Amino acid sequence: MTNIPYILMVTLDFSRAQVCDSPQYLELEKTGIINCSFEDGFSFVLWYNSTNEEKEQPILNYINSVKSGVGFTSGEFDVKSDGSLVINNVGIQHERYFTTVYAHPNITEVTTTVVFVFVTVKPSVPYPRIGEYRGNVSNLGFLKIDTPSLICSAENVRPEIPLMWMIRTNDGDKNISYTKNTTQSEILYTTRATTDNVFVYSSSLSLMVCKSIGLPGMLQEEESLVLVQNGSLDFENKNLVVKHSEIGSRLELICSDKEIGFLVWRRVSSSKKLDELLLYAVFLTKNITRIIMDKYEMDSWGILVLPVLDVHHGGLYRCISSNGIEDNVLAYEVLVYANPVPPHTVVEGCQHSLYCNLKADDEGYLTCTVKGIRPKAQLEFKTFNESDSSLITFINQQMFAKDNGETFDLTLTTEYRVNDKSSEQLSIECKVSGLHEDVFNITRVKVNLHFKREEARVESCSRTLLILILSTNIIILLIFTYYFARKLFKRTSYRYDFFTPRGDNRHGTVALVPKRQETTL
């Protein structure tokens, strides 16, 4: 086989070489540069504001580093040392074709390049704007809505910026249906993308993404994220966890034991009854957390942390979490309590904190107090041992509560009656009772009532002895009085005789003549 040599000839047409990218975008009312890459050492660069360079004069000449031309002398245009055209103040009239012609000593033909310039107007909000949200949603915003509809917009821009909606999940972004609309006002455009499928995957919480698919560089952030909560849902507290926490302690609440993509912590305070947003967070491509209420914190696992618990932190806490497809809701009823100071009830008349001895009658009154307690509880008197409950009756128990703002001072007064009069001692206590009685760390105080049985017996014996002595003395006095009176009577007694008159007895007169008679005992 005979080898036939051949020559491959390549012709390079420098006149068609593109030294400038097209199109190029220049911002309205700013200094704009049509950037080109001319070979170093060029002989000249000519700029035209049309594509008919053969019939028109150049607006700017740059020959051997000397600038000239009507555009240069008017101040409308300038040229950089590398040959790129400078528009000192970009106007809408500069949205057109520009032609550049340049020559180089090493190139036999001049090179012509056509560039189209778009005049741009960037929006005042440098990212896709979601709804009426005024905050910066370029990283993460939050909305609570009652209807599953959202609008994303890029307003008053040039050229228009196409937008699209997606839902972000742990498995990536998912497309959803939306409608597009563009309006024009003079030289500016407004683009809107509307979706009615916010909760198409998750019923309570969705991470919505509005993304720009238009001209790069028009926005500082090409997408905006907003975490959307379904405000029309009424969460039932079926799995409500009641958590008692002491004032000043550290509060930690777990959000979920499942995989979390994003979450929202909310609270309904015990006092104001307002539904408050505490914080929200996303744990997908990067961790983003927004703290709304001061003093609250959150760790990387979504646990809500409050380093120092105060009275006003009580209320209903709810964490709504999702991975974009499945939701989880966990609720806590946080009850803030305070142990009393001192840590026990105080019965009037008692001096000791663990036990007390009181002298008592079979009937009387008792008073008990406890100070600095929260929440407001009940007080009651009862026997220390349940088996003794029939030995005494407490009646007319009346309690008074003093509100100190954060805590309460409680006072209980009761009337008592001892049922077993033979008992010389009975142990009782003043006890905190009510719905939250097991929450408090309160020491039991044993109060021993000592009834005055021995003293009563001694008093009775003394009274009997006194009566006996008095009776004996009276009898002796009576005997002595009788004896003395009898003796005195006998000494002064009279003897009575009948006398017959010696004289005249005509009238038959009888005369009684007393005669003292001595009697010897």
C-alpha cells in the first residue's frame, strides 16, 4: 500500500475572535465597564455604540494610549488601559449593542467584536422575599400561617428574576407546584411565584425554599428559607408531661427522640396566657438557630435549656419537630415551685423544727404557718399516726394566704376537741396538702399535745382534802360550841318553887318564887 502524504491547512480568522463576553450586565446609575481581553501591545481600540461600525464614527478612540472621540470628550465614556470601555453613568439608553475594533502588530487583520449590554436594577431586598415577612430570610425566617399559601417575589428589578418553590427535607429538596406572574412598571419588573402546597408533605411544619433561577449576581442570596408552622392546627395535649422545677434550678426539655430536620419551641405562659415563640432551628445542610426570647438556649440535639429558672418561666412548653415528611409534637407543663423558708410548717408555741411539746386542754385552738411557698397549697391538721385519727376532732379549719408576688405565706387556724379524755398525750402534725403536696421538700414536725390529767387529779385530791379538813374543823367547832353553851347554861339555870302565902289568901293567889340552887357537877 502506498502512503500518500497530505497537508492539513488551518485558517485562523482573527476577525471573528471573541475578545469580549456577551451579553454583559451593567447596573443602572452606576459606573459600568464592558470588560474585554485584548492582547497586550495592541495598536488601537475603537468603540462604537452600534453594530454599524463601517458607517458611523467611533464614540471612543484609544490609539497608542491616546484617548479621543465624542464620547470621551463629552464625559459619557472612558477607556481603561487594557482597552475595556467605561460608561461613567449607566442609563437605560445604554442597553444596546456595542462594537469594538482593535488591531495588533502581530495580527494582519483587525478584530471586531459585538457585545450586548443589559442594564440592570437590583431589588431593594437582596434575596427572594417571602410573603410579607420583613426580616432577613436569606438564611432562615419563620412564619405562622393559617392557610397553606405563600408568595415569593422579586420586586422592581431589571431584567425580571424567575423564581421557583421547593420544600426542603432530610432527603433533599422536593419540587412542588406553583404559579408564576410578572408585571412591568416602566423599565422595572416584579416577579411573583405563588404556591398553595406548603403542607403537602408535612401537616404542621414545613421548611420552604424560594430560589432564584435567573441572572446570577442580581441577588446577594439566590435562595431564601422560611420555616412555616401551620397555625390552623389545634395541638391536643395527649402526651403532656408535667415537670416540676424549683426556682433557680436549670431547666432542660427534650424535643424528640426521633431524627430532627427542623423544629420550633413555643410557650404559653402561666400568667399572660399568650402563645410565644421561643426559638426555631434547622439541622440540615448547616445548623441554623434563631433565639427569639432572651435567656433561652438550645443544644445541638434540640434540647431547650434555661440555665436559671424563674417564676415567670412556668407554663405550657411545646416542641414541634419534623424531618420534612413526618411530624412530632411533645408538650410539657412546667410548674415552678419554691420550698418554704424554713423548710417546715410552724405550729404556734413550738420552738423546735423536728418536734414540739405543748401543754393542752381537751378543747382549744391551734395555729400553723408556712412561709415562702409556691404554688399556693393547702394546710391541714391531722394526727401524726393515722391510727390515732379517732382520738381527736379538728373542726372549723380556716386558712388564709398572703400573696408576696412570687410566693405565698399560709396560715391555718383550727378548733380541736379530744374524744378520748383518758389520753394523756397525742401526737399531731400540720401538713401541706393539695394537688402538688408531693413536690415540696418539707420536713415533718411532730407536735406532742400533753393533756393536764395529773394536775387535774392532784387538784381534785387537794380540793377533797381541803373539804375534809374544813368539814372536820367545822364539826370540832360545833362540838366545842355545844359544850361551852351547855356549861354556861347549867351555871345560870333557875329552880322554880310554888309558895303559899302566909297572909291573906282570900283571893286564892299562888305565887311562884324563883330560888337559885347551886348544883355541883
